[in-house]
Amino acid sequence: MMSQDKSPDQSVKRIAITGAGSGLGRAIALRYVRAGWHVAVTDLQTTRAQSVAEEIEQAGGTALVQTLDTRREADFDQLMSRLQTEWGGIDVFVNNAGVASAGTAAETSLEDWQWLLDINLMGVIRGTRAAIPLLRESRGHLINIASFAAIASAPGMASYNVAKAGVLSLSETVRGEEYRFGVGVTVACPAFFATNLMDNFRGAEPQQKDMVQKLMSRSSVTADTVADDIFEAAAAERFLVISHRESRWQYRLKRLQPEMFFQAVRKATRSFVERKDKA
């Protein structure tokens, strides 16, 4: 089992995180820094990545900054080459970067479907493919950020649900494929919590963004909470992370009583439609 904490008799561990310039990515970066890890901060927005790197260095840590667009395979290749050259590889890679959308399967345009899937699913696939050779060398760990949307399939979030379900399935698959190479996998499926995910949002209806933001602002779970859960799960080689207590109960319900869960989804769908009609 890979230790997540730095100790005097072991070399410093190395982690790279996509979308680490803000939100959950930033929280994960700072959590690993507190454990003594070197952190590669990657983000589409270079200034955000640089800001987090400054926080890391002010805390006495070591950071590497790389601009990365998850839609570009070449960006991942450049990152891995740099990590190999400057740090000799990595021990953990985190596919965190993502965007948000809302809308039913019928009303979401194909353009928006393609936009979200290219970032939220294909971006994770690109990152996973690029990181696996280095993780095999270090017998390291892959962390993918999915969402409870992958399990719940909440109404009105069709493209987001599909992308995150794909991330969950990919994580399960890679876990089995890479086990013989000593590579571990953890997938996080948090429900709503306050973050800047809505900075890049597309929706068929203007009020959809407001509804999602309200759900996020009401959550008692924070990015720091989720980051702590991810850190501990990866250290213990646990596969699935569900930070919200209510979501854990819903997960059990779906596994044990799938029809009952489906009826709950139908009710939620009816409520969603009613809210849209009143908006």
C-alpha cells in the first residue's frame, strides 16, 4: 500500500492535478502539500495555476505550473514529459478539470453535448492514457473526479450525468486493467458543494444555472472536506469516495432497491418540471 504521508526515510512523493487553479483541484493540491508532496498545478487558466503555486510555495512546498487544456492530447504529453524530466515521474495523477451543464437529453443541443463530453469524459480519458506509463513505473495511483450524478442520474442534467457515469465506468475498468501493474484507482463521486464549477456552464434554460447554484450553496460539504476524503481514500487504496452522507444512503438504496430508487427519480423529475414551469 502506498503511503500518502512524507516521512524522513522515504523520498518526497509527486502529484499532478488538472484544473488545480481553483475549487476542488486547489483544495486537493493544498491537502497534499500539507503531507509534504510536490504538486504539479495544471489549469487552462495559467494565472490561476500560478496563484495556487504561490500558495504552495508560501507554505514551504514545491510546485510546478503547467498550462493544460484537457481537450488537447499534446498538452498531456508535454506535461508527462516535463514531469519525467524534472521530477523523475509522478506517484499520483488527478483528473479533476471539468465544466457544468443542465438540460434534458432532448433539449440539449448536440453542440453542447459534444462540448461537455469532450472535456468531462474525453479529457479524463486523455489524462488517464497519458499518466498510466508513469504510474506503472512508480506503482502509483490514479484519482478521477466523477460526481454523484454518475450514480443518481438526476433529471435535467443529461450530458453531465452521462459524462460522469463514463468517468465512473472508466475508473472501474482501469482499476481492473492496471491492478497487475501495481496501479491503484480512486474515483470521487461528490454531490453538490460550493465550487466555481459554474464559471463554465451551459444550459438550455436561464433558470437552470440559478437552481444548480442554490443547491451548491446549501451544501454543508466543502471542497476541503472532499479533498480530505480523497486523500484518505487514496492512502487506503479505497476505490469509491462519496462525501455526502445522504448520497451514501441513496447509493445503497439504488443497489438494494433499484425500482424504489427509480420511483424517487421519477418524483424528482416531476418536481424539476414543475419548478421550470413556475420559473
